[in-house]
Amino acid sequence: MTLRITVPRQDVDDFRRIGEPILFVIWHNRLFVAAELFRRYRAGHPIYTLISASRDGAWLATFFSACGMRAVRGSSSRLGHESTKALIEVLHAGNDVGITPDGPRGPAYVMKPGALVIARRGGTRVVLAGIDFESSWRLPSWDGFHIPKPFSRIYLRIVMLRPDPLEDREGGARKMGEALAAINPDRKPAPVRKQARP
């Protein structure tokens, strides 16, 4: 709530005016601020996110629920048939869906094709979120997870895509990943988590 968000006026106006369901795509290490972005700029549009059915996923689902986001529990690592079907049903019901295309284990900044598949089958547009942190703590996780410092500024960009012009699944996912990377500068390298010795 203390964050100061700078965003181009046209971006936020377009984001608020979309009356149809959207697929919201954000890198995993910027997930901390997703709920706040929806609270400020997409109020009144319920958003569902895919969260692992594991015990760790239960904690994340509880956190998101407290932030006003809803969970679809399933295989977030493989984005299997059941999970894909559940997210498409959420879109068809008129709700937004949020995806971290490089989560839950990475590699960081590598776009998996699941987001493109869901957008095409759900017949919805894709909203890419670009977040540049003025000042943040970086966790020693696989993605260098960002936690913005209180009262710091973040710079937000919103880019909208239609999945139709994107080519085949792999090529389309690559183009979407390049577009997402272009609006998410990383000023500092992510910490490298040490591997346990065998």
C-alpha cells in the first residue's frame, strides 16, 4: 500500500477499460505486487491464479486469498490438461486469469507455452506486465524474487496482445517471452542459490 507506482496514463486507461476477461502474464519474481496492481487498476474483476496442489501451494493460496485473489489448485509445474481446462473455464465464466510463465521452478525469464495455449483456447487477449523496481530486496531463490522496499517507487508498463497473430506454439511463446522481457529490465543480477552437495 505504500508503493508509489508510475505508469503511463494510456496504459492504465486501457487496462481499466477492458471489459472482457484477460490473461494477465507476469514473471514469477515480480509476483509480490500482482495483487496490488489488480486492486488499484482492475478492481471489480476477479482474478484466478494457478497454484500448486502441494503443501507449499496451500500457503501461497492463503496469502493470495488475503490479497483478494482466488486460486485454481493444480499442476503449476506441468500445466496439465486438467489445470488448463480449469483456467479456460474461469475465462469463459468472465473472470481474469493470472499466470507466471516461468514458474514455479524456472528457469527464470523463460516463457513456457502454457500461457499462449490458454489464451488461444480461452479466446482472450493477453496483458503483459512490466515492472521495474526503484529499490527492492532480492531473495536467494531460483528467480531472485523481488520484494519492493516500503515507500519505494515501481515503474509499471502494460502491453496488450492478441494471441491470434502469434505463430506456432513454440514460436509464439518465444515472441511473447521477448515482449515480456523487453518491459522488465533487471538492474541487478539475481542471486544464485547454492546447490546442495551430493
